[in-house]
Amino acid sequence: MHKTWGGRFQGDTDQRVEEFTESISFDRRLYAHDIAASMAHARMLAEVGLLTAEEAEAIVAALQTIRSEIETGQFAFRVELEDIHTHIERALIERLGDVGRKLHTGRSRNDQVATDMKLWTRDALDTIVGLVRDVQRALVEAAERHADLILPGYTHLQRAQPILASHYFLAYAEKLERDRTRLLDCRDRMDELPLGAAALAGTSLPIDRESVRKQLGFARIAANSLDASSDRDFLIEFVFALAMIGVHLSGWAEEWIVWSTVEFRFLDLPDAFCTGSSIMPHKKNPDVLELIRGKSARVVGDLHRLLVLVKGLPLAYNRDLQEDKQAVFDAFDTLAACLRMAASLIRAARFRPEALAERLEDGFLDATTLMEHLVLAGMPMRSAHEAVGKLVRKCEERGCRLTDLPPEEYDAIRPGLSPGVYHIVGVRNALRAFRSLGSTGPEQVAVQLRRWRERLDTDARM
Ligand code: ARG
């Protein structure tokens, strides 16, 4: 095919090269942002006298038409036109002739693509922030719905201490809050306009970057053209934030996969979110959770792709950078889908309080609180640890719980211990005894739940 911008070439481009180098198959997704940036650029060119007002108006109007053609599927994409920037500019020239040939004044595809990617990422980031908030909402609703439910808390996946289900849900709300603010930090750092960096060195034309900055709503102008045209840090930060969310979701998914097994029976997953087996008629599989766990691997992989892509690249633009898009788009699409599923699943799943209550007293969840009770009674912590350890062994020998031990066993540790101790042992008693800030004690959890409710209500009013 004949070269699109080919004054210096004699021959045509090899078709295999066109197919190898094209990005239109995936960067067409940037069309709206590309057009928005071109409109701002055209208006600025008119402000500084590089276009007449009429020329800029004609360009803006034609860009609007091109946009609606793309949106209604009337726009023809062609591999030989390489990328979205060339497609739109070519369509403009087909419509406006020489006026269309003026749009690219004072800019390059290098600062153009950097700008498009920033505009796209800014929107994508806002979408993710909203989806994370929705999952947090679902978690807080679940925390409110399960206000008194007690769960066994685990470390090393071994029963450890009792926790409130609401405390459990709020733990994930906190993790996601770090993710959310990490995204907002990223948004703030990337809020610099690249356009005007041109190919790498800026331009000798009297462009007004401040005007473009204002029109496109960036907080600042990128200060160094070499940096601005090659910077992809913002994509890596964004995808890192997505990967981190994926990692958080995958831990939660794993927990719920285990909790919904016959072995655990803590959770009832809604039928609508499970699938059957092609051979085993009784099966109800947690595929959605498994895929949330599995898809997080893709996002982590996308982050890896981006880091390796930019590693060792010299300044400024290199065509390698074209490969950034699929990784970022994939990370965004994948994680947005996971967040949507997570919110729905959290809203629809139900704990099984009877199944939980049946086995809550197993596993000595109250042992640590008993030890702390001895500490309060004046026993050195290490001695209390040992004493309770011995009681647990006795229980195991007899096949009973700490609540079942007779008073003599307690009084043997410390005379007079027995009457009060029965208000301490037992999972409910143990749970009530927690009091430190941020603990799973009912008062502490109530404070946190109120804080979350207020935060979400304020957020909803904004
Ligand atoms: N399609 C290219 C990309 O995505 C646009 C920039 C091309 N610039 C260039 N000088 N070839 O990176």
C-alpha cells in the first residue's frame, strides 16, 4: 500500500509489515479521546493564529461527524492506515482537504498517543474507583446484615480466635480503601498534559499548551518534552493498582471457595452464581469465585508485561510503546468484570448461622482470651500461656471444651479462679472480651461500622 505520510519514500510498504505494525485493531478504542484531544488542539491553533477561526470550526465539526460515524459503525478501518490517529486525520483530510492537512500542526503522534492514553486512563481509573466503592458498599451492607454473627477467625488456616462477621467484611473494605486511594494518588500524579511535547523536543511554533491543558482538564503541563512523550509510568501505576485489587479479590475468593465446601458449610452461594458439572449431577461449583481468583493472574501478568516493555528503552518515543495498550485494556476489562461480579456475589451470598453455631465451640477459639484473663488476674503472660496450654491438652484428652472443665481444674491453676472463669470461656464470652482499638470486640466493630456508614453516605451525597 502507498505510504500514508510518505514524501521521503519511493516504494510502498510491504503488506506483511503493515499487518505486523498496525495497532488499529486495538487502539480504535481510543477514538473518543483522540478526537477530544484533536478538538482542543484545533481550538488552540486558532487562538494562536496558526488556524483561522473558521478552519478550526470546520475541523471540530468534521471531527464530530467522524466520531458519530465510528459510533454508529459507519467508519471503515483499514490496516494500511496503521492506527487510530492516522485514521481520524485521514478521514478529516478526505472531508476538508487542505484545512484537514493543518490539524497536525505543532504536534506528533508521539505526544498525541501519550495524551490519548492519559485521557483514556483517567476515565478508566474513575470507573474502577466507582466499582471499588460499590464492592465496599456491598461489604458494609453485609457487615450490617450479619451484625451479631460470630465466625471462627483463622491464622495459617487453623482456628485462632473468634471474630465478628462484620469485622471480617470490614477488613476487605479497608484493603479496598487502600486500593481506592492508591488509584486516586495515581490519578493525581498523572494529571499532566503531554500534548505539546510534539515528537520529542517540543516545537518552534507558538503553541499554547496552557489553553490545551485547560480544555482537556489537566491539572498541570508536563514540564519536559522528552519525558512527556515517552512517559508510561502512569499506565504501570494504574495496572499495579489493578493488580493489587486483583490480589485482594483473589484471597477473598479463595476464602469463600473453601467456606462453601461441604467440609466448611459456612456459606451458601446463590445458585445463579454457580455452575453444574457435566458428569456429576450433585455438583454446584463456585466457578465465579474461581475465575475471580484466576483472572487476577491476568492482571498481574499485564503489569509484568508493561514493566518488561519499558525496561531498557532509551529516550524518547520508541515503537515498542505501542504494545502498552493491550496490556492496559486487558487489565482494565478483566478487573472491572471481577469487581462487578464480586459486588453481586457479596450481595447475594448468605452465611449459614446454624452450621456455624454448631461447630463454633470447636478448636479452642476462647483459649487466648482465657490466657489474657489469667494475665489480668496477675499471672505473668508466659506462665498463663503454659497453664492454658495444659488445660487445652486436658480437654483434648477428654474430648471436651474449656467450658466443660470442672472448677477444680481452674482452681488448681489459681485458687478462686473457677467462679468467674465461666464468664470468660466459651466463644461468645471470649468475643465480648475484646476491647482494644480496631479489635473484633462488638463496641469496636460498631465504631468502625458507623465510620464506614458515614463515609459511604457522605460519598453518595457528593
Ligand atoms: N500507534 C502508535 C502507538 O501506539 C502511535 C505513535 C506512533 N508514533 C510513531 N512515531 N510511529 O504507539
